[in-house]
Amino acid sequence: MADREFFRNGPDHRAGHEVDFGIIRKRFDFRTIRVGRWVSSAEQFSAAARFYDALCDLMLILRVPEAVISLRGTLGLHYGTGGRPGVAAHYDAAQHVFALAKNAGPGSIAHEWFHAFDHYIADHAFDRVAPGVFGSRAWLHDHAMIEHPLNTLLGSCYRAIMLSQDGAQASELVKRSLAADKARGVIYYSLPEEVCARAFEAWVQDAGVKNQFLVKGTQQSPEALSGLYPQGEARARIGSAFGEYFSVLGRALNR
């Protein structure tokens, strides 16, 4: 990965200073960070700088403090540790870890981070959910939400993603995801946690701060061209819902 370039137009978060994964862990308070033994020193240096910029860019886009990025110190980060064969990145709900492969993982941070957030928020936004349940799935299955203004805004995000504007039927994004699964003979794209993670990716990529190490592929990738990311007015509506939720969350935490 050391010789690959990733477009980015965000501010200079490092101010000319070198960063390593230890600095990332300290700033964001990740529970743990693991780097695979096959990642060379040069690759670690390059990756740490890109991770640092990507996480700072995500924090800037969400307008939240560092504690949100590490989910109050509960989230672990693994890079180049092996993971699952053929999988570029994944979130391990049992271990509360998101992991990126050394060569194929970059560009997946936003997607996997949202999985972690979606899992974390289930215990805080819903009443008595089972371990391992994601907030998106709890919402879709009509679990009772704990009454709070932030949870109302979170529900609006899920609603904008998974239902039509009038709330009478599944959204076009969900319908296209179901069709894709049927064509492939799998159940993956239509899982509520996957639909919502792709919607979050789209919002992050549409932000003014661009970072291909953080997110890519929601506009011109084969998946995007086949309709597996939000499009048109629905994309704007979903982005507005996410923007309101995270900005209110950020203001509440920064008081």
C-alpha cells in the first residue's frame, strides 16, 4: 500500500508532524489497535498517516469529538492482521473491532465504522435489545426506542434509508438491494445493517471533505451504477437526516 495514492482535499491535520498508530490510539482512545506482522515499518508509517487523516476527516464531517470515533473507547482497530479470506474489511461485532486488509481495505473505513456505530448505538437507543443486534435491524423490527430527542433523529435516519418518503413501503434502495440479492442467490445487500452502512458511506463521500482512504465507490463503482447506493432525491434526504443527527450529537457532546 505504501506506493498507492488516495485523493484527499481535507485540511492538514498533522501540521507537518509524524504520526504512528500509538498516537492514533491516544488521540481517539481506541480500546486497542493491532497491526499485522506482515505490515512493514514503511507501510505502517504510511498507513498511520492515512488513518489519522481519514479519522480526523470523519470527525470533521460528522462534527463530533474524538470519543464518537472510538465509541467512547469501546472500539478496536485492526490493520493488516489477516482477517477473513477474500474480505477487504469487516466489523467483528463479537469483539467490537473493525479491521481492514493491508492491500484491499482502504476506502472501507466509513462503511465499517458505521457498522460499529450501528452496533454500539443499539444498546443506547433501544429498550432491551439482544447482544449483537444492530440499531438498524432493531428499528426495522419495531423494537421500542428509548425516548430521547437524539433517538428520534436517529430513527429519522433509518426511516429515510429504509422506507419510502411517505413511509408506506420499502425504499427504492431496499428494493434494489433485494433484487440484487435475488439475482445473486444470497442475502447480503438487503440486510438492514448493510443498506444503512452503504447509505452512510454515500453521505460521507458527498461531503465537501474528500478522502478516498476513508470512502470511495458510492458514485461510479459497479455497485453504485447498479443502484446499491442511494440516488437522487433520496440520497439528499438521507444525507440531510444524517447531517442533522450527527450535528446535534456533536453539539450535545461538546457542551
